[in-house]
Amino acid sequence: MAILITGGAGFLGSHLAKRLIDAQKEVVIFDKNPKKLHLKEASEKVTLIKGDVANLRALEKVCEDYQFEAVFHLAALLPPNTEEDPYKAFKVNVEGTLNILTIAEKYNIKNVIYPSSATVFGPDRTPPFTEEDLRDPWTFYSSYKICTEIIGSIYSKKFQLNFRAVRFPVVVGPGRNPFLGITKYPTQMIEEAVKGKPYVAEVAPDTRVPIIFVDDAVQILINLWRSKDIQFEIVNVDGIWVTAQEIAEGIKKIIPTAEITFKPAENEHVQQILSGVQKHKQEGVATFRGERMLEEILNEYISRRKEEKF
Ligand SMILES: NC(=O)c1ccc[n+]([C@@H]2O[C@H](COP(=O)([O-])OP(=O)(O)OC[C@H]3O[C@@H](n4cnc5c(N)ncnc54)[C@H](O)[C@@H]3O)[C@@H](O)[C@H]2O)c1
């Protein structure tokens, strides 16, 4: 049986595809822009299908051609695109997810793994949060994440699907588009330093956000699929909490010529996301925490970028 990755040509999807291929899995990527796939060695071993998750018929056709044991549903629009065109984003992010759940039920795909976002808690509240805490987002993007988490939970109860939504903090790693997402500055700092360009971060140096390395995020997606005994649909993921200053200093240890300065924007707090987990529902059954600390994240990221693996 194969594994379907929607949005598999994107940042998280490419890394996930590589990991699954290394584990000898048959991987089918369904993406509106499949040519984006970063991992050259992966592109020869996956089946790439160009298509739109908002098109139910196109998804049905794929399910008629392949038999899937799991779908990792990663196709989505990210900010600022979601905020600039909320109607289009609703179609892709909400209707697209409903379509995935529909095909999962119709074609007996038992596992649907879905990255939600720690931004569901909003920028105005104090972490840490439990999964049930009040969600108070400020963006269309995050409101659509909440909506789809709920739709997934309903499918899970109604049709005995294993729907698992994982609320990631800021995922960093090679291959991430530095212009997408609510919290962009960690990626932009690293990318500009690698290119030898000066960078002005529009945040205060003491701004703290939780980050997770992409390899750890991928491992968590796989754990969620593999852990048969997890009894819940939605899980928070904790990252390591780092200030913008700490990231800049870490980069300078590896690239001493990096020029990073700070000029906080007026709406700086919108750049911050809040996450954090006090207690997992099933602590001990699985780990939902990134393992890599800042130094390791920066070393891995920068060395892979320099080797031009992306
Ligand atoms: N990167 C992060 O920090 C982060 C954090 C939390 C959650 N997430 C979630 O993880 C998922 C993947 O994010 P990413 O960072 O890899 O983003 P990305 O933009 O790199 O990847 C998204 C992929 O979806 C594809 N896509 C967009 N619209 C589509 C459509 N209509 N039909 C089919 N494919 C379509 C894009 O072509 C792209 O390849 C998203 O759901 C995102 O919300 C990401």
C-alpha cells in the first residue's frame, strides 16, 4: 500500500517524502506545484501528481489509481497568502481538508495526519497551553486550522478514522520558503547569513518563539501515524524557546561575518506565536517535543544549505 502526501513538494512534505522513501515506502505526492520538490534524489523515487486539493474529483481519481494506507495532508496556503485572499485560502485549507477526509472515508484510508499550528492560541495570551485551552487566533490562517481540526475530529468519531492534528510551533530547516508563515524571521536570518547578506530583523532582540527543526517535526508526524494506541486527535508540540538575539548569536558562531541587526516593527507581536505544552494527554506513549537544541539546529541547517542539498 502507498502513502499519499498532499502538498508533498513543499517544505515539510519534501522532508517527509525523503524519510518515507528511505524507509522503502511507496510515496505519491499530490501537489498543485509538484516541480517545487526540493529533494532531487527523492524526486526520482516518488510519484508526482499535479493537482488541487480543492478538486474532489481529482483526489478521487488518485484514490482509484492507488491504494493508500495513510495520507499526510500538508497542502495548504500559508500567510501572507491566506490573509490577502481569505476566500481562496478557505477553499484550499478548509474545503481541501474536507475533501481529504471525504476520500479517506470513501476509499478506506485509515490514517489522516495533519499539521495544524501553535498559532491557534493567538499572539495575545501567555503560554504554556494545554490542548483544550482557549484558542484566540488573529489570522484567517489560524482560524482555518481550528475549523479543520474540529472537522477532522468529527470524522474521526463518525467514521473511526485515525485523524491526528499536530500543532507545530515554528518549523525551521533547509527548504523553507523564507517569505511564508507568520513567524518568518528565524528562517530569514539564517538564509541571509548563508548568502552573506546583512539582515535587519523586524523584532526586538528579546522576542522569544518556540522553534523545532524540520527533521524532528517529520519524526513527530511519523510517530503520530505509527502510534496505534494514541487516544486523541489533537496534540500540541513544544519547540525550544529561543530569543531572536540567541538565534543571531548562534548564527554568528558558525558564520562570524553574519551581519544581523534589529529594528522592531510596529506590529511586532504579530510575529510572535505562542505555544507550549504543560502536560500531554498520553505522556509516555509518545513524545511530542523536538529533540534538537539551538546549536544543533543551526549547525545542521547551515551545513546542509552550504552543501546545497536544497
Ligand atoms: N512551516 C511551518 O512552520 C509550519 C508550522 C505549522 C504548521 N505548518 C503546516 O504544515 C503544512 C505544510 O507547510 P509547509 O511549511 O511545508 O508549506 P509549503 O508552502 O512549503 O508547502 C505547502 C505545499 O502545498 C502545496 N499546495 C498549495 N495549495 C495547494 C492546492 N490547492 N492543492 C495541492 N497542493 C497545494 C504547495 O504547492 C506547497 O508545495 C501546512 O499545512 C502548514 O500550515 C507549517
